[in-house]
Amino acid sequence: MPQAMKIAIVDDEQDMRQSISQWLALSGFDTDTYARAEDALKEIGPDYPGVVVTDIKMPGMDGITFLKRLMSQDSSLPVIMITGHGDVPMAVEAMRIGAFDFMEKPFNPDRMTELAKRASQTRRLALDNRALRRELGDGSVLVRKLIGSSAVMERLREDILDLGQADGHVLIDGETGTGKTLVAHALRAVGPRAGRKFVQISCAAFAPEALAARLFGPIEDGSNTLPAVEEARGGTLCLEDVEALSPALQARLLTFINEQGSPAETRIIAVSNLQEQDKTVEDVLRPDLFYRLAAMRITPPPLRNRGEDMLTLFNRLSEQFSEEYGCDAPEVTAQEAAQLMQAPWPGNVRQLINIAERAVLQNRRGSGTIASLLMADNEASQPVMTTEGKPLKEYVEAFERMLIDNTMRRHKGSIAAVMEELCLPRRTLNEKMAKYGLSRADYL
């Protein structure tokens, strides 16, 4: 479930502070109270996870000055002003400066709750959008989203860090659901073009004539939209479904690449989602374009080749969905862990996300098993080669790691609680955590 938004209540009258706090606490808000604006400013930073409710007339720093200070450090912070009788002109001035809304004393508590809810929704959306923008610009965050300790994932992260620093064009191909678009964003975010434009176009989403206009112009829809090659100039142009380019557009793209010279002013990241068994992206693109785009090439590994990573991913996903739906995550048995590792996963991580969400919903109802979900999902999928059998030792170790990881998360890193639940002496638990690369600090 989303964490309750905070409400900072600033008023020099103690009775007013307490009454507002008590009422909003009953409505599910986490409240902090301050007698002076100066004290509140010490706690309210640019990413404050909540809303401010403040009186206008206060000794020392008044509400208008307080509002100006808040707006100067975070203009999207919702601030609800409380005014006395006759202070409406001041409230109007506050709205001009950037206040979210105002209430006149004596106010209706239900209106206070409604305003707080609306302001909180606005704040949550602003913070979510801010976090997304930071994530798409922060290479370290994006690379960490490529979860997994398998050798193939370690190599993928290393390739991203290496190729991200280069200027050459990149081709990303592989099976559906393996995270190709995430890799494209990460390549841009870890390199010298991180602060520049990233323009993403799905070549399969347009008819040939419309795609030609969107890529190279002219765009005649009355908007001020630049052609993608101009919009991305100096940054990165990401072409999803590059195999959908017609021969004519392939020729124009090749001309654009050749005219840029070396190093290229605009880096092109081509993403191929070609799924035909007997045809590759190399077969579809003209050879001279293919070799220009594939100067550097990344193929994210399919899930079935990532070993126990799928258990780690399943745990993280089921935790996220259990928080979202307000219920417990399903307990995975040793048999189910083995079945997860043996499943063919034709839809890769995208399919795993669906299975994890449905497993949480099943668990909330108290019926069904992970095995039944896997069976139904794989029967409905296109047949693919199943995972080769693994030695029993690998299944046992994967399940053991998953069990310790789950228990550590549930007890928030309490070694004593984990030792008691798993009936393990401290030395054995420490040895196993070291063996599986688990650190207590990750669970605190």
C-alpha cells in the first residue's frame, strides 16, 4: 500500500495545531506540528513527502513569508493557508504566490480533510513524476533495476557500462520481455549524453508515409513538433521495432548516419523485437545499415538462462504486489521454487511479472498454487525449448537463498529473528549469507 502522506501543521496557537492534527490523523494522515515557521523550515526540504497547512498571521515569520520560502525551494509543494476573518485579500495574494488553496476560520473539518486528500494526491503525482525523471537520468538507478547475480546479468551490466561510454551506434536484440527498452535507457544514462535529448520512436506504430514524416519531416499536422532526427540532434535517437523500417526508410536512415561523420553527433540505439523463428534482424535490414547499427550489439539474456535470478525477481515482484494489494506475499515451497526455475518462460520477465501479480491475488483469496499458474500460462504460450535439468544441489541452494532472503526481508534484517525462525546458529547463518551474497544492510 502507498505510504501515508505527511501533513506539516504550522500554527502559533496550540489548540488549533492539536485540533487539526487530531482530525487529520483520524483521516489516515501522518501529522507533524510546529509552533513557528522557522522550526518547520528545518524539517521541510525540497522532496518533502507531504503537504503543508499553515496559518497566515503568526509572530516571527508570517505565513506569506513562509510560503515564499517554501516555493523557492520546491514550487510543487502544496501549501494550504488558514486565514482569519478579513484576511481574504492576503489569501488571494498567497494563491498568486503558489498556495494550493486556503480556508477561512472557523473552517469545516470535512473540507479540511477533502483539501488534504486532493493536495496529497497532487503531491504524490509530482513526486512520482520527479522520481521517474531522475530514474531515467540516473544510470546507476537504471542499471540496478537489471536485477540478478547470475553471470549473464553481471556481463550485461558490464556491457552497458562499457558501451554507454562509447559513441558508436548500438543494436539491442533478443526475445520479448527481456528488458531491451530498459537497456536502451540505461545506455544513454550512464554515458556522456545523459543530460541530452532521448527521443524514442516505435517504427511499427506508424504507416510508412507517417513514419517517414515523423523521422525526417516535414510534419504537417500544424504542431511545432520537430522531425525525430532534428529533435534528437546531439543526443540519442532510439528506434524501437527497427525491423519495421521499409527499404526506402532504411536507405534514408543510412544516408543520415553517413552524413553525420565520426564521431556521430546523434547516437542511434536500434531495438529489434523480431520474433520469427527462421529470420533475424540481420536478414531484414540491408547489410550496410545493419553493420552500421550493429557496430555495438547487446542481447539481454532470456529468463530461463538466468538461473536463480528468477527466484530473486519473483520475490521482489510478489513483495511489490502484496504492498499494492494490501495482503501477504505467497510463501514459495521448495517444489514451486524448482518449478519456477524449470519453466520455459517464453515471455521472460514480462511473463514473470504477470505470474507474480496473479500469485499475490490468489494468495489474497486463499486459493490456488504457483504451479497451477505456471501450467496454465505455459499451455497458453507458444512452445519453446524448456530449461535443461539442473543438479539437485543447484535447486537446493537456490531455494535456500530465497528462503533466507524472504525471512530477512520479513524481519527487516533482525539476525536474531531469522535465526529463531530458520533454527540456524549464528555462524551458519553468517556463512550462508556470505555464500549467497546477502548483506544485512540491504534489509534494514
